[in-house]
Amino acid sequence: MGKRIATVITDMFEDVEFTDPAKAFKEAGHEVVTIEKEKGKKVTGKNNDATVEIDYGIDDVNPEDFDALFIPGGFSPDILRADDRFVSFVKQFMDEKKPVFAICHGPQLLITAKTLEGRDATGWKSIQVDLEYAGANVHDDEVFVCQNQLVTSRMPDDIPAFNRESLKLLER
């Protein structure tokens, strides 16, 4: 049975870090639901390769309606973490131990939600020190799975490993 994956995303996301995992999730029978400040808005990746129409505004969703959370990288997570609604949304997934998939700069939202203390994680090189300060055990690996809940990767080159491990968690 397919899982429902909440995807928090806004303009300036890393195009391929959304499109490739979203395609893999959908091909495996899962539903990818996009969430931003407002429903129906079109957001564009920083490379202008992908445009995504938003399914729901953040005020219209509840973490309880989803099985997992996906946070693509790029500048999107940094923009979203300035909004407390997104911070508390992602915090609930972490607190409830639901699967969370964050690639590249995606963990920035988890840092702001203060959910990485004692967790194992990786991310883009420039945020690895931020992950450390947030109390995470930082790994410089293509993918890291923590406590059968959190899947993190560093960059677009890591997408195949990121997809593989994320899909394994969704199969549970």
C-alpha cells in the first residue's frame, strides 16, 4: 500500500533533489504531496529546470495526515525555516518518529526544529558544522540512516543512495 509523503518546498529548491526522489516515490506507488505557504502557487527550482504546483498551503495540512516527510535541498529549506509553521510541522514528524528524508540543505529545517541532538546525519558540506552545533553526529557519507527514521544525504550525486534508503523505509 502506497504511503502519503508530505513535501515541504518553495522557490529556489535544488531541482533534481525534488524531481528525482519524487519520481522514484511515485514509481514505487507512493503519493507525493507538495506543501508551501499557499495552495496552487507555482514554485521554481533554482536551476529553472523544474516548476512545481503546490497541492496544499501549510495552514491546510496536519502531520497526522501523512506517513513520511520529504525535504528537498537548495535554498528552499532555508527560506521555509524562517516560518514557524514549517518548523513545527517538521518537528512533529521527528517527534512522532515518522520517516523523514532530507537531502543537501534539507536538514536546515531539522536544525531549526531542534530535532537533531544525538542523531546521526549528513548534509551539504557548508551545513555540516551547523549540524554539529545542533548536536548531530555528522557523517560525510552519501547517505545515512538514523534509527530507522531519518534518511539524509549530501548532494545531487547522492540521490541514487538517498532514493534507495528512503524507499526501504517506506516499505516498512
